[in-house]
Amino acid sequence: MLQSGKTQTVLSITGMIPITALVAVLFIRATDEKLGLKDDDNHGKYIVTSVPIPAELDFAGERTPLENFDVLEALDRELLINSYWQSHTMLLIKRAHRHFPVIEKILAKHGIPEDFKYLPVAESDLMNLTSPANAVGYWQFLKATAQEYGLEVNSEVDERYHLEKSTEAACKFLLRSYELYGSWTMAAASYNVGRTGLNQQIERQDSRYYYDILLNEETGRYVYRLLALKLIMSEPEKYGFIFDNDELYPPIPVYQVTVDTPVEDFAVFAARYSINYKVLKIFNPWLRDKKLSNTSGKTYYISIPRKGYREFSQSVD
């Protein structure tokens, strides 16, 4: 491993340093300078350490029993994974700066604890993904569940891709689960495994306490991952993530255009508002086709970014 104080020695011995190693050296120096460290502090090495675990922790106000070895070790696992998967977690932090304000506002409106903003981080990395099981969007809804909770899903409109509307639907699911289980932790678990699967384990094991139930691998890790994400993303520097605020992805202001008629061509529609088709779909991923039939005359609200946020290579007027 290269130490920040050894750069000149390496260069004089080899005569040429690989570009990847040079980047690593420069990164180490920049990080040391940002942290106010000196060469003789021995921080030029890549050092793998354990990660701090607080003495007390809760999810949504419900205490996590860290005195139990299995709970402590399960949390430690998720903290280590998410702390040392640095590029991935840094991207989560950057995306959260854009999306958390939207999610937090909707959670608060429904009286759901703010810790639930980490569910779409765990579910989709705050991206509009499609899982192998065809769960879709930030909140990873299956088609039937999405429709059950009021989302429109068809070949032209799929509101699972709509951040605000899918968050509203997720809130309805979580509130119902909280009514059934009397626990936000169990509500979170039910979001991952489904109520049917969770109920089967409650009956089998005669327990309604998440930390005492043996669950499948994914659900058994689920709340611990939420806790790890909460710890890291609320205090990133404590876990080694150093950045300036202007390096985070900013919210981009938009205004709403009301549409209650068919749209024959969204490329033409986009140009009308001085943007292009790509940008229209970035801000409205729930529009799944190049057109909108809208034979029923339903009212839709299409987000248009305000001017000045992006340059275009050619005129879209």
C-alpha cells in the first residue's frame, strides 16, 4: 500500500506510476488535507477498522435490544457492509439529499415516523428499479398491491414510478400494518415479507416481537439494514463519509402542467415547454409510453423543471 508520505520515493524507484495508483495517492492526500491530518499521522494507509455501534438505538421510537448478542451482531454485519461498500453508500447519501425532503413531508402528513424514509433506500437504492419478481419503483410495489392501494398501473401510466404517489400508497400499507401489529418495527418487516408471510411466522413461533422471530434471510436482515442506513446517513462523517454539501444532488424545482386530454406525442409536448423527451421522462418516469390516450379525461399533473437547471445542445423550441 502507498502511504501519502512515500509518493516521491515510489516515483523515483519506478520512474512511472500507474494512473490508478496516482489517483489513489492524490485521493489520500486530499482526504488527509480535508481531515487536517499530517503525513506522520500514518493515515496514508488504507486501514480497515470496526465501526462504532451506539449504546442505545431505536427504530421509529421502538428500542433495539442491543444487549442481545444476536441483535448486536446482526447490526454489526449491516454496518460493516454499508460502511465499506463506500461508492454505493456515498451514492445513497447524494440521492437522499434530493429525495428525502419529498418523502419526509408525506410521511409526516400521515403520522408515520421519519425513520421510514430509509425503506425506499433499502428497497431500491432510491432509484426506480424493477426487481426480478417485477416489484417496481422506489417503494418496490407489485402490480396487484399497487392497484390495491390506489395506484394506476397500465402500459401508458405506472404510478409505481411516481415518487409522491407511491410514497402515499406505501403510507397506507404501513398504517394498516401498524394497526394490525401495534409495532412500527413489525410494520417495516411486513413491508418486506408481506403480511401473510409474517403472520405465518407469528403463528408458528408464538411471538409478535421482531427481534425474537426467526425469519427468512432477507427479512431477518431487513430492519438491521434500516438501522445501519439510519446511523450512517444521519452521521456520515462518523462512518468515514466525507463530502461538501455542494457535492450532494440538489432538489430541482419544478412546476406542474395539468393535462386532462390525450397527448399524441410527448416529444412534441416536451418541446412546447422548452425541454426534450429525455428530460420529460426523467421528471415523469410514470409516463411509460410516448403518448397518453386518456380516453376517460382523467386529470394528470406533469412535472416540468424550471428554466436554468440544464443546457441543451440544440434548440427544443
